[in-house]
Amino acid sequence: MTTGTKSPDGVVTAGNADTEVNAREPLAELYRDLRTSPHGLAGREAARRLIVYGANELTRHTGRRWPSELLSQFTQPLAILLAVAAGLAWAGGTPALAIAVVAVILLNAGFAFVQEMQAEHAVDALAAFLPATAWVVRDGVRAEIPARDLVPGDVLIVVEGGRVSADARIIDGDVTVDLSALTGESVPADRSAGPTVVTGSLLDAHDLVFSGTTCTGGEATTVVTRTGMHTELGRIAALSQRGAAQPSPLETQVRRATWIIAVVAVTVGVAFLPVGVWAGLGWSAAISFSIGLIVANVPEGLLPIITLALAVGVRELARKGAVVKRLSAVETLGSTTVICTDKTGTLTENRMTVTRMWLPGAEIDATGRADDRRAVILAAAAAACTSAHPPTDVEPAGSGDPTELALLRLAAHQDAAVQPALRDANRLAIFHFDAHLKRMTSVDDTAAGVAVHTKGAPETVLPCCTGLDEPTRRDLQQTIDRYAAGGLRVIAVAHRVLAAGEIAPVRRDDAETGLTLLGLVAMVDPARAGVADAVASAHRAGIRIHVITGDYGPTAAAIAHQVGIGRTAGRTVTGDDLDRLSDADLDHLVAGDDEIVFARASPEAKLRICEALRACGNIVAMTGDGVNDAPALRHADIGVAMGRSGTDVAREAATMVLTDDNFATIVTAVDAGRRVFANVRKFVLYIFAHAVPEVVPFLIFALSGGAIPLPLTVLQILAIDLGTETLPALALGREPAEPGLMDRPPRSRRTGVIDRKLLLRAWLLLGGVSALLVMGGYLYTLTRAGWHPGDPTGPGTALHQAYLQATTITFAGIVACQIGTAFAARTDRAALFTIGVFSNRLLLWGILFELVFTAAVIYTPWLQHIFGTTALNAAQLAVIVPFPFIVWGVDEAARRVARRR
Ligand code: ATP
């Protein structure tokens, strides 16, 4: 592989292996060596080079990871604990138990491994939802292509906010780049065309840009020298390796809970040892019962099921238009309390149409052709001051800022159409749109001479204008307010024609002065369909929405009002007001119930607002699309970037990327987050609940000093653990949202997934009722056979068959109660009927499997032999048939009482 090395004569070379070129050689030679030109490659040539050089991708060194991953499942602390138990069982002379415990270990390891692989796969697959693209010149025209199709020799255009997708030499323009991905330093570096002497690293070369870096300002045309693994990024092999995934707070919490339960299980198991011996069991039997207790109560399967539930959530969200980058984001989404959103493009369509024009002393409907000559000059000036590209056959949507596209359309409509190629060729200087200044200026060579064209927010353009008398200013302000109240976006356009021989200004300050106002243009940007509904559902879910926009206050307030934001309690705070607020005042402002429109806000304002909201204990989802939004996106609990209109910089900083740029998708994501969290609670509830009827029989045996024989054998416990528990738990993870989930206030940040309410419901209500039923069934079966406490029931005694039947009743009874628990766990508050008894197909299959497995254990002779069961007759089965209904019914009644309250 070629690397960016210095040859003995100190020349830095670059290029893919077979295009060894010197990236620093004179441009003409570089074009020759790369067999390209400033007009780019021909499409067919590019296709051919793609075959020769391969895709512009970093190949991941995954290797054969799975054997080690699988192996690591066996070195988990819980697996080791179980292995020790198996060893003890073997030493204690119960090989069947040892084998069963080993089976538990194997099954759990396999299960966890498959779940983790699936989870990883789900995250990997997200890349397909966010394809990286690049702007190139091919066949002489600009085109957007998948970044993986870039080849050496391509003319690549690097724009503000974009990711640089290959190593390239700048041939025109200048940019600031963030090299931190390569150098670790986040100080932006200036890069521009023209050779400079470089001693030192290739990365310091002033006219080179590198794959994996981002452009934070400016625009440049470059020629690609290296792609894929041949780039500097490709060389840094470590970068292509996956970093270790951080466990989510949910996983950390559950891991902790699992440990607490494991400690409790071991303590109970060990404590049972002397009690068991005292109650009449031999040491060997007591040991095996202890082991059974431990194995039954350690919730090994919990973590993998949670990881899977999160992964399923991630995959589903991606399909709905929200790509989240971390599993844990799904859970954070569910507790979102505040959404801070942009206006343009998120609440609105970002499809602007100029509808009105104001000229000094006249107002014109811009949807028709204007008679006024001044309207044509206004439209032409506005269109000259753009860098967008109108739609063409190759690019039917056009490219660039929608505001500018609207101005280009206006110009075409008013017979003042602008050819982008001519516009760019005649441009002497450009001062790009600045989010702080809120205006943009170009200096152009026109038929009338060299002219300065400025357009932007009226309050920032008017101060640059001269010759406006007081009545005109008043008229202007009234017009602006009237347009804004109708939700229109207003742009002021001004110009200055330079005197013959006057030198064109090169500094922004010199250009944006002494301008003459040409007029105003007002454009509509309709609210997106579905946003009003999404706002309403966010409100029902107790989520507040603030709008943070660069647009004018009244315009933003009108749009906010249209979609229902701040309708009951809203206010507008301008950027200037915000700057005057102290941090304490801002905290106070956002702590209230108002929904606030922060208008004319600078990008830094987002960060300040985010900090204030978080200081008040909020979980903040914050949208953003520009380079300047990156800090706020990183700082928010959920940074949301726009997949279509957003910059790569914003996409990289965000936790979630909306592939449809739609506000409504944020609310959908919150909904999904809440559902995933609720489902995790459902299967935790289910798994915890069944521990009680497994432990109680042992307690009764011990407390009765052996007068009541053991109601459940160790292997029967393992059968429940191995065979009947997992599938329904998995199915509960796929439960659809229960009604009312989005009608509740957000869950507090402090509420854990396992709280007191859940434990009471699992252990006392569901577990307690199950234990009562199971023990009732057991004692009923024994006493009906004529048993009295203390009577012997061992092999060879008269009561032995009855004892076998009774323990089988306990076993089957627990399974029956599990079924009831599974149905009860399906809802947290709502009645089961509201979601439909049979609406979770997966659960039905899980239960069917559970029943078949149980029947096999009870009725197959060789399994009877292993598990100590015996066939039950119809009358005995009738005892346990009501169990699921009773367990579910009691919980249903409890939920009903809770709902009433
Ligand atoms: P949001 O922050 O919600 O996306 P926005 O797009 O209105 O809203 P900015 O892009 O910061 O916010 O624009 C702020 C103001 O700057 C606009 O109200 C408009 O007056 C002006 N403006 C926007 N785009 C341009 C442009 N390309 N050229 C000149 N002025 C512009």
C-alpha cells in the first residue's frame, strides 16, 4: 500500500498504489499524472477507475471475531458462578444436576451470543440509512454521487459543513478544516490553493485536504489524489477498528440489579444448606438443592434480552426515519422532557416561494409578472447574490439554500433569470451568509458596472443602507411586521453600483456600506403536514417544545402558533434579549411552563439554552443542521441532526439523524423510546415474578423442619429455567405500545427500570399469588391421597406415587402461573382487553412452546425419569387449569384499582 511518505529527495508522494503521483507537484503535472482536468472525469472513465482502484471505503478488519466473542460468554462472572455450581454438583455425587447446570450455561451463552450479534448487526445496518455523498464535477457538470464511488482524478467540491471523503489537492478556493479525526487536535486549520513550502508532516500541507476531516467554513474545488484504504485515514488502521461499545444506563442498571439478585440467590442457597440438613435431607441432597436455588434465581438471560430489545428499537426507528447511533439513545429518548427545534425545514417544508415584494412606495404580488421595472432589478440583484444551483436535467431538485432557490425562481419569473455559470464567472468577491450577521454579499461584474449585492434579514441590511427617510422606514417596519404576522420570511435586498474606476472592495465591512435599498421579498414556507398532530401528541406526553430559530420573531411566532406550539402559554425572546439575560435569569425563564420562541438566535444561543434546560433537570432533544450547531448537538441529551438538509458536521455530532428532516419523527422516536423502556420493564417483571413460586416451596420445606416434603425437585426448577421462561420473555420485548403511553408525563431521570412498584408487583402480587396457588395445589393433591404432615413419602413408601403427582402439580402449576403472569405483564396500567388478548403473536408461540415442553416433561417416560415427574390425569390437570386466569385476573383487578386512583 502506498503511504504518504517522503522520497529521498524530500518530495511528498501520494496516490493509490498504481497512480503514484506527487500530490504537491505543479497542477498541470498533477492533472497529467492523474489523467484528469479541471472539468473532472468523464462518467465512463470514473466507472472504469472504480473497478481498477476499488470503492472509496475503509475495509474493516473484523477477522474471525465470533469464536472469541462466544468464548467470552463463558468467562462472564455469572457463567463462572454457574460453572462452580456444576462442579459442586458433580463432586456432590449428582451428575444429572451437574449436566443440567452445564446445559443452562451453554444455552445462556449461546443465547447471549446470538442476541449480541443481532444487536451489533442492527447498529451496523444503520450505515445503509445514512449514505455519505460527495459533490463532484463529472462530464463537466456538478453532480452528487455516493462517496464510495469517488476515484483518483475526480474533481471534488468541498463545502462548509461537508465531510471530506478522499485525500485531495485544492485547486481553487479556500476552506477551514477540522483535522481532529486525524491529528486529535480540534483547532481548525486553513487550507487553500497554491503551493506552499512544507517541511514536516503531509497533514500540514496547506493545499491538501484529507479523508475523514470536515470542512467548517468556505468552499473549495479539489482534485482527488487518493481514495479508500490508501488515504491517510486508511493508514491509521486503529481508526477503522470499532471502539468498545459503552453499556447504556439501562444495561448498567440491570447489570447491577442482576448482581444484587445473584448475591441474594447465593446467600439464600448457602443458608438453605444447614437448614436442609437439619430438616432431614442428607448433605448431598442439601447441596444439590442449594445449587438448584442459586441457578434458578440468577437472572442470567436478562441482559441479553435487554440489549436485544434496544437493538430492535434501533432498527425499527431507522425504518421510521430516525437513525440513532447508540443503543442507549433509545432509552434516553423515552424520557425526553423538552424538544428544542429549529423552525425552517423542521417545522416547515423548507420549500420557499416568494409571494410578495415591497418596493419603496409600492407593493407587488410576486406570484404574477410585475410591471414595475424596479421589481426586475430587485429580483436580479437578489439572484445575483446567491450560490445555489437551480434545477437542471441532471439535478432536478437543484442544490443549495432553499431561500436562494426561491430567489432564483423569482428572478426567472420576472424575466431576470440568472445562469449560475455566468453568475460565478462574473463574481469578483463573495462574503458568504453568516449566521451571526444574517446577511450575505457578493461583488459582481454586471452590465451596469461592478456592483455590490447584499441580501439578508431586514434589520441587518437596513443599517448598511443610506437615503431612507423616516416615512419610508415607518412604512418598511409596518410592512415587515405585517408579512411576519402572516408567517412570511422577509429578506431585504440592497445594492451599490461602483463608480467607474473604483476598486472593488475586498473586505466585508467595505462592501456592506453605503447601500441603496432595492426592496423586500417575502416568502412562504408552509408548515409541514403532520407537525401540528405531532406537537399535540408531544403536549399530551407532557413534553414542552421551544423553537430556536434564526428567523424574525413574529414570523417564527406565527409558524409556531400555526402548528400549536405555545398556543396556551407562549412567548418570544429575541437574540438580543437573550444576550442580556444572566444565566440565573435564563434558568428562571426556562423553568416555567411557557413554550418559548427564541428568535434571531445565534448558534451559540442553542448551547446556552440547552445548558439552562439541563440545569433545570430536563432531558433535552435539540435539533440542528449547521456547523455551528455541533456543540449544542453534542451537549444535548439527544442531539438531532437533519439527514437531508443538515451538514455532515452536524450529523456527526448528533446522536440521532432524521432521514426525513421531519419534526414529527422526533415525537415518533420518543414514542418508540418509551415503548422500549416499558417493554424492558415487562419482561423484567415477568422474569422476577416466577422466582417466588420457585423459592417458596423450599422455604416451606425448611420451615416445617421437613414435615412437609419438598414440593419441587431441583431438576424441575431447572426445566422451568431452561425450557419455559425465555421465549415469552423475548416476546414481551416486542409488545406493541400500550394505549396511553404517550398520554403520561415523561419518566423522571431518576426512575430506574427496576423500581419499588415493579418489585412489589412482581414479588408480592404476581409471585405471591402464584406461590399460594402452587402450594395450594401441591398440598391438596397430597392430602387427598391421605397424607398427613410428617408422613414419609420417599421411594418405596405408600405415598410415593402421590408425592410424585404432587410435585408434578407444583411444576405444572408454576408453568401455568407463568402463562398468567405473561398476559398480566403485557400492560403496565391499561386493561388487557384494550390491547387485544391475542395481539402478540410471538407470545402465543412462546406459550405454545412452553406447553409442549411441559407436556413432554410430564408424559414422556424417559423425561419423567430425569425430572421426577409422573403423568397427571384429567382431574389433576383441572386443578391447575384455572391458575393462569386467577394470576392474570388478580393483576387485572389491581391495575383497575390503580387506574381509578
Ligand atoms: P432555523 O434556524 O429555524 O433553521 P432560519 O433558516 O430562518 O431558521 P437562518 O438560516 O439563521 O435561520 O436565517 C436567519 C435569517 O437570515 C433569515 O430569517 C433570513 O432573513 C436571513 N437569511 C437566511 N438565509 C439567507 C441567505 N441565504 N442569504 C441572506 N440572508 C439569509
